[in-house]
Amino acid sequence: MTYSAKVKKRNPPRSPDPGQKTQPQTMAASLAQEILQMRHPTPRYCQSHRDGIKYEDPTPDPTRWTISPQVTAKSEEPKSEEPKSEEPKSEEPKVEEPKTEEPKTEEPKKIFKESVKLDISKEDIGLFVGAKGATIRKYVTERTQKGISSPSRIRCSLKANEDGVYVYMKTETEEAMVTMKKFLMKHSESFVKRKKFAGQTRFVFKVPMDHCRIPKFIGTRGKNIKSLKEDIIQEDKNLTEEKIQVQIREDAPMRMKYLRFGVIKVDTDSDNEVLITVIIKTNNREESWKIAERLVKEHVEKASKNHHREDDPFEDNGW
């Protein structure tokens, strides 16, 4: 940064007036001093030394003076500006013009359809479906919705044709169709099984008997079993059907559901036990139970006596 200052030009020394008388020595000394000052000018400083500005004249011209700063740049302190509080601008609400979007044409969803023939009669439709469809909703549609990974609309309906009873299914996904068909067939099998055993009464008797005597109780070609059936049909007047089943097997764990269980005590020393099952259809289970229990006990004791008689080595015609 360069500073300049105006300096008055020095007038050249006036020649002495011819009328004025000066001493020659004084004039010579003054002239020598001026010549010396022209060759080696003395530095001049500004009135205020605190600015550190030096006035120099590098040229021998006494009428020209230049200014050059010695030091100088001052560190300006940063000015702390006070935050201006801007007044909130009230923006006017912009009214957007409604955009007219072109209607998108969605592709129709694929619908899966399938029909299955059921092993039931026309009269069984009401029992198979339930009151207002409660049974088929419980065992088919609700279980289908729980068994699929993504929700899907499903529908199931039954119709009776000349060929039989058909179920018609509709779903939005293949997974839902497979799942619904699985639960439908499971419900159909369970319904047919319940219908088969509907009205049946199952009596199970635990009887002490050696396992080796089971064939003796059955008899040749099931002769003794047939005799027990005939006795039950003849004495039990509460039977709705004359079809009776009798089974015998070794004692083992079994499901104690939909049956009546009892123990028959027989005079024997056997440590083994067998299970004798009698399946009948009756309208009075209590009376049929008493008749079946008594007749089973008689046939077990009869088979036990015959077995002892055949195995006794001393029972013969000797003395």
C-alpha cells in the first residue's frame, strides 16, 4: 500500500540582490550544504511516528518525494454481527390444480377352479356342511386361511348331480387351492368314518387269560366267537342291528375314547390279560352292557375249563 503526501517545492536559492552585500564565505558554505543535500537527501518522517511511515526521495530531484510504508498491515479484529431477526413471511397457500390421471387398466387376476367328487350321498350334504355352513367353515375354509402364506379369497360349494355329490372350489392362488383341497379331503374322510360308526357302541373288557389260550377262545374257524354273537343277539332285545363284531387281543395301551371299559374277574391263576371288544348298535347302552359283560364272562370260563380238561394227563379211563 502506497501513501503519498504533497511537499512544497523548494524554491531555488535566489541570487543576491546586486544592491545587497553578503559575505563570500557565508554564501560558499550555504551552497556546499545545498549540493551535499541534493546528492544525499535526508529522510523525512511524517509528523506521527506511530504510523511508521517513512518519506524517502530515491532520486536526486529535490522537487520529487515518494512515500513507502515500512510496516504495515494491521490485523483487523473480526466484527461480531448481531443476528438479524427475520420477520416470518406469510406465504399464501398455493392452490394446486387437480391432475387428471389416466385410468390404469389392471390385468384381471387369475382364478383357480377345481371340482371333486365326494363319497357321500345327497342326504348327507346337510350334515357334511353343517348349520349355515358352520362345519365346512370350521374344518375347511378357516383352516385354509391359516395354512396359506398370503391371504386369498376362497369359496367352496356343494352340489348334488345324478352322478353323485360334487364340491366346487375357487381360489386366487394355487397355494390356496392345494391347501383347501387337502383340508376338504381330510374332512370328507373323517365324515365317512363317523358315519360308518354312527350309532355304534363299543364295549371293551379286560379279562385275565394266558395268551396261549386266545386260539382256544376263538375256536376252530371262529366257532366260539360265532356262538358268543348268537347268544348276544338272542338275549339283547335293544339291538337296532343284528350285525355284531367281537375281537380279542393281548393287553396293550389303547385310546380310551368313544368306548366303555370294564374288568371281568375270572377264577384263574393266570398273570396275563387280554382285551375282548364287543361292537354293537343299541338304543339302550346300559342294558346291553350288562348282557354283553355276563355272556363274555361265561364264554371265557367255558374256554378255560375246556383247556384244563384237555391238558390234565391223569384225566383218562384208567384207575
